Amino acid sequence: MAKEQSPGAVFKTFMDQYNLTAAKVAGDIKLSQSSIRLLIGGKLKISVPIAVRLSKYFGTKPEYWINLQTIYELAETLKNPKLASIFKVIPRAKKMEQKTKASAKTSGRTAKKPAARKSGARASAKSRAAN
């Protein structure tokens, strides 16, 4: 698997292409300068609100930034040796077979419909109307 570029590194590349400073971006997208530095350094993840701000600012889609973060986290998770040992022992879920109506009938289990009850008031009203 190719080494995934961190979202912070991609963000820094965008900043460099536009010749932007952390202070300029922070002011423009309404985040603190420390948040911008944390993003660049990989200490702050790109959340949905940040993705929307970056997409508006750089003319991309929010999904671009969210996918970048997700792909990076997935790659990092799969490289984690402690988690890898856990992943190896997780069994595959198995679907249970559903009994069909035909198999229920052959096994002698048929569903009975409840008997319809008429309330006394309704029954007497109907019998009066019939007379």
C-alpha cells in the first residue's frame, strides 16, 4: 500500500500553492491560528465543519477533505500492530437462514389467525338494523 499523505500535509500544500500564511487562512475561515498549525502538524483532524470551510475557501468539495482524513486514518489504523493482531482473530459474521412459510407448514407449525370478536354494542346494533 502506498504511503498516504496526511491531511495536514495536503492542507499545507494548498497553502503553499496560494502563498498563504496560517494567520491569513485562520482569519479568512474563522479558525484560530493554533488550530491551523495543529491541522498542518496532524494534531487536529479535519472535521465536517472544517471540511466545509476548507472547501469553500479552496473551491473543492467537503467530501474531498473528509475522504482525505478518512483514507489517512484507515491507512494508519491498518498499520497499527496492536490492532492488526485484534483484526486477525475477528470472525466473519454468518447470516442465519430464515424459515419460509413452506418449511413452517411441513414442520407442523402454522400460524393461527385470532378469532374476530364483535363488541356487544356493535353486534346488537347490527341485529337491530337487520330487523
